[in-house]
Amino acid sequence: MDRITIQWTEIAKGALAKLPPKVRRGLLEKASELRAVQDPALAGKPLQGPLAGYFRICYSRYRAIYTVERLKLADKSFELHINVLFVAAGVRKEGDKNDVYRLAQRLVKLGIIQPK
């Protein structure tokens, strides 16, 4: 079993499918690269405000937002597994109602994704 797995929520998969093919490939490649890093939380940029606890990767002006879930031994002495869960993807268009960060904030507000 790999130490790090990458997963996409159904909402994130749907958003990813709507992106241009080149952008979709770029984001998927960057997401896949997280398997090779020591700590995926350090590889992406941490988000702030209502999305604190989430991170992002970029491809051009597009973003994919993810969280990192850690499975540790009961005594927390050893990390067994890391799951990277992508919750949103889309274009960064500040001020626009379809901005990926605005979408992610709505998902938190609706309880579809959990605040961290």
C-alpha cells in the first residue's frame, strides 16, 4: 500500500471534468506529484479564513483545493498513511461568482465539506 493516496470528491471530479483538457491534465499531474513528497501539507499553499486547514495547487489561473488526513498509530508515535482529498477545482477569478475559492467557501457553509 502506498503511504500517500490521492482522492477526489464527486464535486471536485465534476468540476475537474468541466475544465479544459490541458488544465485538467496539469492539475492531475500536480496532484499526482503529491505522492512523492514527504508532507503534502507543505507542498501546497495553505489557505486562510474560512478555508484554513485546506491547501491549494495551481496550474495557470486554475486551482485545486485539498485537505490532508493523517492516519496514525493510537499513541500517535508513527504516521501510517496520508490521504490527500481534493474537494474543489476551478478557475481563480477574484470577484466572480464562479471563483474556485468562493465555491469552496459555499461548500463549507452548506456543510458539504468540513471546516478544518
